[in-house]
Amino acid sequence: MKRMKAVSVIAASAMLVGLMSVPAYAETGSSDLNVMLETPVESLDPQQATDGTSFEVIADYTDGLMQMDSDGAAVPALAESYEVSDDGLIYTFHIREDANWSNGDPVTAADFVFAWQRAVDPDVASEYSYMLSDIGQVVNAAEIIAGEKDKSELGVTAIDDKTLEVKLNVPVSYFLSLMYFPTFYPVNEAFFESCGDVFATSPETTLSNGAFVLDTYEPAATAFHLTKNEDYYAADSVSLPGLNYQVIQDSQQALMSYQVGDLDTTLVNGEQVEQVQDDPEFTSIGAGYLWYVSPNIKEVPELDNLNVRMALTTAIDREAITVDVLKDGSTPTYTAVPLEFAAGPDGSDFSGDQTMFSDVCSYDAEKAAEYWAAGLEELGISDLTLDMVVDADDAPQKVAQVLKEQWETTLPGLTVNLTVEPKKQRVEDMQNGNFQLGLTRWGPDYADPMTYLGMWITDNANNYGFWSNADYDAIIAECTTGDLCTDAEGRWARLYDAEKIVMDEAVIFPLYTQCNAEMISSSVTGIDFHPVALNRVYKNTVKAD
């Protein structure tokens, strides 16, 4: 697909000033890159991780079959070469002879077979198992996930130590781009078994085959470190001696750390942008995240009412949120698929027309009040109190406060209570249906609208509102397993039909497409920012002394 604007999903980097001592490695490793994260790593298990922070760190020390070049195209990584059958149903990957794990074991085709079988194993319950079934269309993946077949029947085979064969149900145009997504990364089975239940929870229970090696880490760590992997097959091209990560959720603290030289890059937002926007080290980088509000349609009777949902979405002044609150270049968004990450058959942005759903998704206080009155009458109530869960980070809390004010001002009788939670808890509550409204986000895992639209099929783990629509499910099925798999233009048109159902039903309330306002030290070059999957990659990064 045509390359859209480069984007970044997560934040930059920092050292906690006054809150924790600087690790010894930071004192001696002056050329290490100091990286700030907004949220802690949730999991370093490639088949269990679900968040962008975890994906970034896993990819620091693990390669997949493919990787992204600086323009975002899929190019060989552990797979030195590959062939695709004429019908697009069989991929044969040839793994590099010089690819090794950090314990000295060679990376083999069996490592991929083991990992992919883990991903679809119902006993593992990977939230990203659908990447192999619904998205990747690997043979028997769906049946294994459903418990109808054994994981050994997955359509992936180690022909020999260095040859991996993958069979698909239907052609998947973006299949190679899936190969740099962490769910598809290899796992050394013998090492995994030796770790038991603590796999990927410490440097001792983690293996590297990538550019860096994890040398300090513990679950929920607020500081950890990686060192260059001298045995990496492409070590000669890696300049950085290491990466220092710090989790800093307070944006003012992060900026202070950057200004005193403890950080090489950090996010800024809100009023901070006005302070630094003329600094030559300031930049604004588009991020693939769509921020939206998810209503719990199934579990909250009042939110099962379409008029109430329409009132809530039309009462949102999205421009005020981006211009007056975020001030980081984020773009108001009125579609279920965000801007500037997926290009269609003609090269145009799938969501370039932001007026497409203006009749159901635009700021209109008068119309919102009418929807609200109709909804309350249908419910037989005169007022309503709703709770909304929100992450503990600065930006989402600021956005949530504005949403509360806009809703309570526009919709008489509405009270919105905000519940601030760590991201991991917030996600868990939303997945379990333990919420009413949720402020959340989703970043694209691959360059196709299905990375968003696939979330709202019945029973998808990321369908937080537990919405179900048979017509919608049928359209998505057409676009993933039907004749439209080989009809690019027809598939694109049907994806718009699916999006229209989501918008007409107010399944989500889109807010904005995130843009990251960042400070990046002038001594640092070569951080690759990408719109999908791995949003920051440091293999080509150089930090001048």
C-alpha cells in the first residue's frame, strides 16, 4: 500500500528527576539513548502482549520474519528470502543461517511453529489470536481457537531447520506486513519450557535474537535497560550501545528531565506545546492511534438506547479538544477509521473524507439536546448518571474532563463521574464489561482499515461495548474470506458499508487521531517512526557524543 505520513504511537523517553536514583548504567553509558514511556510495559511475552509500549520493547530485542524499512515497507529480517505461490496461498520463508538466540541456539523454523501454535492455543488465550485467524487467515487457526482442532493442525510447518511453510485459506494482500507484528515472533521452545510460569518476566527468562539484549527489567518496572547485542546478525549497522527506558506519566516531570539533559526525547502536550513550539528540537509526528469513547451497549440499558448514544456523540466538540486542550497537532476525527494510515487501490486515504458521516457524527448542541430528550422519554427517566473509566496519564485525563463538561453542559440531567485507573486495569475492566463509558484508543496493527473495523465483529475481545450486528459481521466476512479478497476496489467499497453501520449505530464516539508533540535532542538522528505495529524503531538511531 502507498506509504502515508510517518507516525509514532507511544512517547519518548526520560529519567525521573528527584523520584528515583539514576541507574548505574546511565552514569557509564553516556551514549545510550534515554527513552521515556508514558505507561509501563504490560507483558514481554510476544503472544500475550497487547499494548504499544510492550510491542516496542519486545521488538527492541526480537526480530520477526520481516521488518519495516524507514519508509514502512516490509523487508526481510530473520527471513533472508521468501517465495509466494501463484495463488497467494502458500508462503515459504528461508531463515538466515546467521540468526541466533542470545543463548547461542540457532533461530529455526520450529521456533515460529511453536510460537504461532501458542498464539492460537485456547489454553494460552492470546487476545491477538485473531491475527492468525480472522486477519492472517492461516489454515485451521479459527478452528483451533474454537477448540475444534488441535494446535498441531495449524497451517504452519517447519520443512527443515531453516525453512518455514505457511498455508492460508485465502490470499491476504498485507500478509507480509503482519510478519513484523510481535504476535508472529518466534519463541525458543526449550528455553520457554525451562522458564515455566515466569517466561518473559526478567532478563534471565528472556532471549534475544534482535538488535539489543534486555539486561535489567522486572514486571511493572519504572526503569529498565537494554544493551546492544554484539552477536546480532546486523550488529555492524547498530550504533547505539544501549537503551535506557523510564516510565514517566507526569508530562511536566518529563519535560523537566529533558531540559536538564536526562532525556533524549519526550512528549509534550497542552500548555507545554506553546512553551516549546519554536524550539528547533520540537517536532510533531502523526500517530496512528484513534482515541474514542466506547459505550457499554450490552450491559448498560441506558446506553442500549440509540438516541442516548447519538446525543452523547453529537454533544462532543472535537475541535475544542484538539485545539484548546491537546494542542499537539492531533486531528478531530469523525470516522471509525482514523486518518492517514491506510491507502486504497487508488492511493487515497481511506478516511480522507471526514464529512462522510456528518449526519451522525458532528458537533451539534441543538441536535444533541433533541436526541437526549427523546432518549430520556423512551427510557422513562428525567436524569442519568454515567461513569467513565480513563487512564491515569495526563492527556486522557484532560480530555475526559472536557468531555464531562461538554456533556453535562449540553445534555440536561446528565452527570458524568470519572474513574481514573492505571491503563492495565482500565483495559481489563473494559474487556470484562465492568464499565459504562470508557475513554480508550487503538493503534493500527497493519496498514488496512480492517485493523479497526475487525474490532466490532461479534465477540471480538476488543469489542468493548459487546455490540453485535449480523449484517456487519457478514460484510466483514466478505472482506476477509469471500470473493472480495481478490477484488481490491469491491472490498474497499464494502469496508465503507461496514463503517457506515458502526457510525449509524454510534457503536463508538470517535474523538481524534493522535499526533505526538515531541522534543528530540539535536544529538539524536535516525529514530524510525512508523504508522502501524512498531511505532518507534531504534536500529538505525545514532546519538552523537
